Amino acid sequence: MPSTNEYFPTVGTISFEGAESDNPLAFTHYDENRLVAGKTMKEHFRFAVAYWHSFCNENSDPFGVGTRKFPWDKSADAMDNANYRLDAAFEFISKLGVPFYCFHDRDLAPEGKTIAESEKNLNEMVARAKDLQNETGIRLLWGTANLFSHPRYMNGAATNPDFSVVCHAAAQVKAALDATVELGGENYVFWGGREGYMHLLNTDMKRELDNMGVFLRGARDYGRKIGFEGTFLIEPKPMEPTKHQYDYDAATVLGFLHEQDLAKDFKLNLEANHITLAGHSFAHDVQLAAQSGMLGSIDANRGDAQNGWDTDYFPTNLYDAVEVMMILLEHGGISPGGFNFDAKIRRNSTDPEDLFIAHIGGMDTFARGLLIAENIINNQEYKQLRYGRYSSFDSGNGKEFEEGKLSLEKLRELAISSAEPEMISGKQERLENLVNRFLT
Ligand code: XLS
Ligand code: CA
Ligand code: CA
């Protein structure tokens, strides 16, 4: 890219300099070719940049206009600017050295006055994105449709009580699936921001949930018809913007997917900040999804212990990263999903380099988490303390119980014939201390 067209001229390619480096524009732990547990770091994480926060979000809040300046907004024409923005995005992602990106249809191309015009705008931008993907080697982790910003979606998209809004949502999902397939996207996400309710008094919840099932089966069938072989993902969130979102958390969505006959094609895209909003730890939902074979992808960010909303901070909490990477190492990793930085720089982070620094921090946090997690899960003491607790099920009656061979009456007989169980410590503090030993 000629330097005159650069959007981040003060920043060059970010490289790995090692833990001793104090260069804020270098990686200290993310060394993409370093092998850990049989895979490179690049393969472990499959990091992605989120188009919306990084290139579309001006960082306004309910009290003030945006503080970010977009050098790619150079024209009065929205499509011209969409092209400049795409150039800026590919420059940024190339310099950062991240292999993937993710977008909503409306991030990439502006909505037109008609469905046909919106589709034309999107197709034009997809063609240009395809060229840039080929030039740079950057790939699409997932695409999605923005079914929450336009006023028509104020009462929901697939769950809207008005059928004509459901049709508009379908038109958008069809075009976004076409775009995702054209760009070789490896996953397709549904985040139901307005699939929920503001009050039960005006809501037929059963009907809305069933309609969502019909809608998603239709989207799946269309996707498979046009050759989409990737994973469909649902992203849980308990609230915001609705008072109650139907895709509340991992457990809720897993139940819904099974009930609606969607579990074979769909998995979960888990966002850290959404999980904590639902009252769980980040690791809890990752564990739940991973153990069910339903972990699709991760939106990497973090909330704020003092705030009850979706702050979308960049992830810098090492302890969280360690816990999550332990689960991933024990369950075979995240591919074909990845770690998408669904995070935004703060409203007062206004230097162009801040966007790089934020991503570097997130990547280094997870890389460091991976290295620490590998040491912990290979530690004999950890294995014994965690898995040794269940040794009474490894043989004899305990094993037969797990195999479903003992009736409730038989279990009662065994209780009578054995002594009062001894107290066996859970050793929580010892395990916490063990983890802290590895955090240095
Ligand atoms: C908003 C969501 C959204 C999805 C994609 O809270 O995180 O950005 O990831 O629609
Ligand atoms: Ca998200
Ligand atoms: Ca979020």
C-alpha cells in the first residue's frame, strides 16, 4: 500500500520482541510461530479484528458525541467512505498480523433506500473485500447481519410480532449469508440483540421463540443450499438492549438449540462480557459449551466489576485468560472458531496507535494465559487434586453406577452396608495457590 494512502502512518508492522521488551507497539508474549501443545500460537487463537468497534464506532455515549476521528471518512458519499474504511481496516489488520476479521453487513456497506440497493452496496464491498483478502491473506472468521440498529427492529427481528419485519430480517440474513460464503467465511453468527422483550405484558414468548426456531432453520437450510459448510453460531447475551434476551446464556441457548432441532448445525459464540452480565464467570460458559462439544468461537473482551453493563473493554485479565485456555487445551481448542476482539478502545483513548496497543494487550494476555495454562494442566499435583477427587467412580460399584447399572434401591443397600462417608477436602485454597505459583 503506498504510504500516501496510509491511515495509520505512524505505526509499522507489529513484531514479537519478547517478555523483556518495553516497546508498547511490540508483542511481549504473542509469538505467532511458537509451538505450544503441538500447535502454533497463531493456530491456537485464530485472532480476529471486529470491524464494527475498530472502524465504525465513533465512541459516542448517551452524554456526548463521538471522540474518534476517522481519516477514512473523506467523502460526502457513503459508498466512497465504505471503500476507504475497508482499505484502513486491511492496513490495520495486516500491520497487526492478525489472520482474521469479522463484520456485520452494515459495517461493510451502508444500508440503501431499498433492499435491492442495500444488496447492491453490500455486493460491491464484498467484491472489493475479496480482492483485499486475496492480496493480504487475511480471512473472514465470521459474518453476521445487523438486525438491531434500524428502527424497524425495535420489537425484534426474527421474533418481531409483525410478520413484515421478519421478512426484512430474512432478506438481510440471506444477503449476509451470500456475502459470508463469497468471502469464504468459516462461521456465521446470530446475535439476537433485540430478540427478547421489554415487558411480558405485551409478549407471547412461546410464539416468539418458536418463530425464532423457524427463522433459524430457514437460514440454516439456505446457507447449506448455497454451499456454506461452516458453523452457524448463536451468541448469548442476557440483556441490553432488551430487558430480557432470549439467548440469555450458554445453558439457555443449548436447551433452545436441542428443542428446535438446530444442535447439529449450530454452536455457541461466547462473549466474555455477556457471560459476566448473566452472572457467570467467563470460564463457566466456556466450560459448559466445551464439554458439550458446542463451543464455536469466542468474542474476547471483558466487563467491569463496578459496572453492570456491556463495557466491551479489551481483555487484559490474565487470570481469566488462564482459566479459559486451560479449558481449551483440555477440550481440543477453538478452531474453526477463533478469538474475535469484540472490544472497543475507551472514549478518551484518542491516539491512532491506541487501537494497536489495545489489540496487542489482548493478544499478549491470551498468549501468556496459554503458556501458563499449559504448565498448569501438565502439573501432576493439579491433575491429582482435580481429577483424583473422582477416583471412587473409577472401579467397582462407583463405575457400575456411572454405567447406569445400579438401581436406586441398590444404592440404598450400599449406603446401609458402608460406613458414614469420610470428609474429603475439596482443596480449593491449595489449588488456587498452585495456580498463583504459575502466574509469575
Ligand atoms: C453486542 C454483540 C454484537 C455481536 C455481533 O453486544 O456483542 O457485537 O457480537 O452482532
Ligand atoms: Ca459479541
Ligand atoms: Ca458486547
